[in-house]
Amino acid sequence: MGTDSTGAQAGARTFLMTGPRIGGALFARHKVAVVDLSRANASLDRPMDLVLGYTTLRQASWLLDFPARRWAITSGPAPG
């Protein structure tokens, strides 16, 4: 079960994702949850393609510059 920012709960299927590449870095195999974002995206000007979860985020050090709308991996997985 997962809980969103409104407190609503929903179940999600989990899968093992192997070798994802993000920002040119090759991440280790890890468990991910798969959810349908269509309902959340219905009210957004810029729809989400995905949400990075803890199992992905913990594998690297990230620089997230929200005002400038940019991000970078500062250390972590080797370039792939």
C-alpha cells in the first residue's frame, strides 16, 4: 500500500527493474512500484512520466534545483 499527499491509499504492483539508465548513469537492479499516473496527470499542465522512489534515489547523490528546473547526479552509479 502507498499513501499520497492527500492521505489517499492505493495498492501497487512491484517489479524488479534491471539496469535502468538515468542521466547517463547505470543504476543497480532494484525493486520498483508501478502505478497508473493518468488520474494525477489529468489536472497537471506538465504531466509526470514517472516518480523516482527511495530505492532509486538512495543509489546516488542528487542535485535538485527546482527553481531552475534542472537536476544532476553528483555521485553514485558509474556512467553507463
